Amino acid sequence: MKLLRQYSRFLALVTLREVAQGEAMEHAYQVRLGDPRHRAALVRALEELPGVQDVSLLLQEPTVEI
């Protein structure tokens, strides 16, 4: 979580669930990156954490209602 805060202006846990028949936990966060150019660095840093695997980053363009 500390690492996510380093890279993010906004951070919210969206989903937390058991996977692999209760042997692992899946975390899904919504983040707003402080600098979008650092997204690859964030993924690499997360992958280096002990116990972290299968990191993915999904990008969504901001929507504007008129």
C-alpha cells in the first residue's frame, strides 16, 4: 500500500477476494497516478515485492459528462 501511495494522487481498494482456493488474496485498486509516465516503474516495483505475482495495470481514459 505504501508503494502505491508513492506513485498515486488517488488510491482506493476496489476488490479484495480469496483466490486459489483460499491460498492467496487478490487486490484490485483504483489509482490516479501522480505522473502517468511512471506506470511501468510502478508495475516493476510491485512485481519486486515479496509474495506479489501476476501484476496487471488497466488504463481507463477519464470521462467527462456534459
